Amino acid sequence: MKIRVLGSSAGGGFPQWNCNCRNCAGVRSGAVRAQPRTQSSIAVTRGHTGEATHHLTRSPASWVLVNASPDILVQLRASPDLQPARAMRDTAIAAVVLVDGQVDHTTGLYMLREATRPWPLWCTDAVYGDLTRGNPILKVLSHYCGIDHRVMVPDGMTFEVDGTPGLRWQALPVAGKPAPYSPNRQSPHPGDNVALLIADERTDATAVYAPGLEAIDARVWQAMQSASCVLVDGTFWSNDEMLRAGLSRHTAREIGHLPQSGDGGMLEWLARLPAATRKILTHVNNTNPILDEDSPERAELKRRGVEVAWDGMEITL
Ligand code: MLT
Ligand code: MN
Ligand code: ZN
């Protein structure tokens, strides 16, 4: 299987349009060595399917889009193979899977409204509820291409997603927060946020994708321990990062993100994984010092063998 990181930043992107934090101002002026990043999304493929009927013809690979970021149009332009041009209107994206109902993971559905058929869309009932009530994107979309809703039950049961035969998908509930417009903002439900496990039946390789999680419970930890690659929440370096910068009244954990540093932080968990496991942080907030390639925090990741996702990064498992 192949995972392409389409966008590796948290909501707001990097640099964020109205932000003058050290990183955002620094990447604009060139004073900070860092790569701009678009908002969180990956595309997943099993690779080419079907037998070649001629030595030159192979059916193009189909992909599953995991999360639809507001930056999807720019992301698609940067990934020309997602446009196989078999017809006047075409795409290599066969289905969409959502890990939560937040703005940065769902607004791109509006940009995909010209599809010629309803999008097969996998999400939990909790997310479906938020996207038909608090932020009724799916109702608005019904006036365009519409969606073909597939219920994703966050119980670890395996399911197959259109376009990736041979990949086994599972969703596990993770602690986190539903979006501010969710009727359940103050009383989170299982399924507001999920971790995805994606396994390739052919190679047995497994990826865990969890761009937003507040804590790692026993089931998610078990999945991480048996994965070949974990692509996990890299939003904040420290729990009080936004507080100290004067940008928020909330800690990382209060808004559903486990920070990297400190007791019980993501780095402690990652250090306990097998050495061979690829450990990658994604959904990186623009305030996070790991974006600065010359920062001591980035050097610390390097020492620990932890990578930082970047737009266009491709992971072959
Ligand atoms: C989050 O991950 O906490 C949210 O997506 C933040 C946002 O986009 O406003
Ligand atoms: Mn987010
Ligand atoms: Zn910033």
C-alpha cells in the first residue's frame, strides 16, 4: 500500500493567513527554515489493480481520500496522478473516509461537489450527525453530487472501502473533542474522533492513522505496537503552547490533542514502539517548534527517529 500525505498541517495551515507567531512570520520572511504546509489529509492506494492487458496499458491506481481539507484543490494539483483523465470528468479518488467532523477535515467536500456521482463517504454516526446538524455540509452537498453514506462503526470491525480492494480498514474510537458546532461539544461521544488502521492483505503491512487524539488507550496502543507505520497527532509540542503564545485560553489536551513533550506525551509513547516502526507526526500546528528545521525540538525528534510529515511525503508499506 501507498500513503501520500496531501496535507500535513493542522487547521489553519502553515503559515496561517492571519498569524504572526515565530514560525508563521519566520517562514514568510525566510528567517525560519521551514516548509509551508496545507491542511491535514492523506490519500491511500493499494497500487495498480487488474492485470495488464497490453504491455503499455495498466489500469490507473484508485485512491481513497482520508479527510477532505479546505486545501484539497491545491493538493490535487500537486498530485497529478489523482487525475487519470479517462473521461471528460474523472478522478482517481474512489471514496472518502473521515476521521472526525472538524472544519479542516471536511470543508474540502464542498470543493469536490462537481463529482458525477454521489461520493461514497465513510464516517461514524457521530460525525454524520454533526455534518447534518451543527454544520450541515452533507445536506448542502445533496444539492450537488450528494453522498452515498457508508456507516463506519468505531468498533474495530474490518471493512472494505471502494477503490482499495485488498486493504482491510478498521476504525477505533479515540479520546478527543467533536467540533465546536457539534451538539456534543461538551459531552464527547465515541466516534467523534477515530484512529484508522489500514492493513494490506498481501504484505501484512499495517498503518495507523490518527491525526487527532487526546490520549492513547489500550486498544489504540495495541494497534500502534503491531503497525509498520504510525502517522499520528503532531499538533502541539507542549500542552500550554497556545496559552503561552497568547493565542488561546485552552491547553492542547483540552482541545483534543496529546502534546509531544512532557509526562505521558506522544514522544514517550513512540519511544516504546519497536525500532523498526516508522514513526511520523502529522497535523502539525503552525505554532509547533518542530516545523523549524533548525530547532532543538526538531533535533530531538531526529535523535529519537521520529519523522515530521510534509506535503507530498509518500509512505510505501
Ligand atoms: C482541531 O484539530 O483541533 C481542529 O481541526 C482545529 C480547527 O481546525 O479549528
Ligand atoms: Mn484538525
Ligand atoms: Zn502561526
